[in-house]
Amino acid sequence: MNSTTMSRDGDKECDECGKSVAKIWRVYRGHRYCGTCYARVFKRKMCPKCGNYARLPKDDLRAICQLCHNSKPCARCGKTEYAIGKITPYGPVCNACAPHFRKSAKCELCGALSTKLSRISRLGHDQRVCPKCARSDYSTCEACERHRLLQQSPDGRMLCKKCLELDEIPCSVCGKSMPAGYGKRCQKCYWESLFNKRIAMDCAAFSTPGMAVHFETFGQWLGREVGEHKAALTIHRHLAFFMEIERRWKAIPDYNNMLEHFGTQELRRVLLPMRWLEECRLVVPDIRSKEENSERRRIMASLKKLPRGSRGQTILEGYHKALSDNLLSGKTTLRSIRLALFPAVVLLLKAGEMGCMPPDQKAVEAYLEKTPGQRAAVSGFVRYLRYAHRAKITLPQNNPQKAAQRRHKKLEAEMLELMRIGESGDAFLQRWIAVALEYFHGVPRKRGLLVKAQELHAGDNGDVTILIDGARYYLPRPTSGTLTQAHFKPASEARYLPSNLY
């Protein structure tokens, strides 16, 4: 009897008759048979696949012998020529796939679950460890930069076995000297070979020979542009763009057709292919068309911000149609339409929150209270609401005093935030002085950002005096630290605020 037909089991209980036995004689499709049941169920007959005689289940006409069963492709990876690593309920699997059918167990060193536990004698213990712990004594070779088990060389370097024993060997392709740990080829030849192989693989995906030639030419250009190492890693990501061109046009189209199909946003994602197309004169970019496409895309995004079928969307589409009519007559531009739609969308959303559609006077005032700088931008939409929807609304008068108060509160909040942060870098100091000058003295922020070291003078209590165009401005210290004259560099040594101001 072949030993492969016998199996021992911890329970030693036959699934056929239910008796406890000393030995399980056969496990067939997960079913265990004792010696008596095996002799009764399995009869000697011809295997329908190979024609040899074997003991097969008498009631299963499609049963095949164990040798034929084990000659099936790997149940996981489909490999046909392999050494059997494990017989599973799904069929035989190769050695590489066998660990995936084992039960996970804890590594006896780190406790991580793994199906690939092993004992490593060089670690000095017999504990079962995971692959990570098994390579815990590996490191990067100082010659070939491979992650391997290292030894110390006579010159003190930590090298892998190959680099230690063979030192440097000639590359089998270019003949140049290289660390032995590289193998047969140097890094340059390896990446060059891999790059050319990947280009050939991608070219096989095209059905049009002309597009395959274009992609190959682009690949060679990419290798020169970014280097063969990076090009080998990134060439695949450009394939989809050329495949879409082939599917749509079978050849390289003109720029406007590409712009209409892909859009500005998608073309920005393929900058390198577009650069190559421009350098080869296969496409000539149209800056005006590109800007118009971008504006149209942003206009469509604004139109989709309101719920579909809502009253607000209907009003916004009517406003857009009115603006489009002005565009046809040459009274406006796409950019102006896009800038006009943005405040209209925000006002409609605000009106929807307040439950008034179309927007009423309260909605307009609430919107301008929060964003007073949009008063001019929203004026066209307010005029449209008055004439197209008979809305009784007007733009409130601009109140400079109120705007100044809002600006003052905003600067105050920004100063409190800076005091809370309390950093000590150049950028922080420039921002503090710019904000404080505007808050306390009304000096424009852009002037405060240009304050130089020679315009600063520190007081004994840490306050700062700034001289700007002959006028003195006093500022409090930004933190609890004290500023002294020793913290400032001479004007000849620093153009802007010194980093050691504190």
C-alpha cells in the first residue's frame, strides 16, 4: 500500500463508521476512512485519466488516482511544473503557495501572527520566528547596498558575503567594474534593460502600429529626460493616455480635439507626454482655448453646487443663460461669467439656509455682512433678481466705518493667535511686525513685511521701536521674552529680520 494513501489523525475516528481506530487508513476529500471502510469503499479499478490501476471509490465514476490528482496545476497560482508543497481540499499547491494554507501562529520573539514561522540556527536559539525576526541581523551592504547578512571587512566596512569574498567584478554587459553583490549586471545596465523591456511590453498593447511607434519614441525621450531608473518605474502610468488617444482617434489629434475630450484638468495630469508632443511638433497648444476650457469647467462646477431640480438651481441657470447671451454679443467674457457666478452661488446657498428663495433683503445683508468684499461682484446678480424675479432687494450702502471695525477685529484675532503660538523664526517675526503695525498704527501690511534690521531698535523692557520714513512706531513684544540691542545684527549683515531676534 502506497504511504501517500495513509494518514494519521489526532482523533483516530473514522468518519465512515464512527469507530475509534488505531490508524486512519485514508483521507479522501476531507473524509477519513479506517482500514475496514477503506477496503469496502475503495476498489481496484482503472483510472479514467491515466489508464493505470488504483484503488478508487466504487460509487464515484469520475474519481482519479492520487498521482493524477497531484499532477493538477497549483490550486492557487496555476503553475503546472512544481514540487508539491501541500495537499489542500482545493487540490495540490506548490511550495511558494503552501504557507498561505497554513494556520497562523505567533512568532515566539515578537508575537506577530505569521504563516511562515521557521527556526534560524545562526540566531543562537531554537524559537520559531517570523520572516521579519529571521532577518533581524540583516543590514545594508556598504558596497552593493543590498539588504543582506553582513560581515566586517579588513578595512572596517560591513559587507555582504559576495562583496567580501569577490570585491569587484566586471559587468557582463558593459564590462565596467562593479561590486560583486550586484550579480551579473551593474545598476545602469539593469535599469536600462528593465526600461526597454517595459517599453516593449507596453507597445504590445497597441493595435495601431503608428501609436506603438509614438509610445516607443516617447519612452526613449522620457529615459533621456528623467533618467532610465525613474523612467522604468513610471513608464506604465503614461500608457493609459496613449491608449485612450488610440481608442478615440487612432492617431495623434490636434490640440483642440484633445482639449475638448480630456479637458484642461486631465491634460495637466499628463504633463510629460504633453511636453513630448509639443517638442515633437505633433500638437501646437492654443493658450486661449486652454484658458476658455478651464473657465468653462469651473463654471460647470459652480452650476453643480446647488441641489438638482431645486428653485435655487433654476434661478442660477437663468442667470447663467443671461450672462451667456451677453457673451455671444461680446459684452462679457468667460472669466467675468465665472467670477459673477461664484457670489451668486454663495448667496443662493445662504438664502436656502434662511428659507427664502429667491433671496430677500435679509439674505443679501447677511451675505455682505460676512463677505463685504463681494459687494461689487454680487451686484449683477442682485440686479438680475430684481428684473427677472421681481425680488424687492437692493444693495445696502457701503459703510467704511463698519468695514474698518471688521478689519480691526480680524487683525486683533490674528494678533491673539500669534501671541498664542509664540514662535521665534524669521517668518513669525515678519508677520508679527506687519500685523502689529497695521493694528496699532494703520501702516499697510505690505510695508510692514519689508521692515529691515536697521529700522529696528529694542527697548529695555522688550518693546520694539521701528523707524519708517522718519516716523517712529512703537510695538509691544510678541511674547514674554525681552528684546535687547544685542539681538540685532548690523544692517550690513542682514537684509531682513535676523533669526536670533529673541
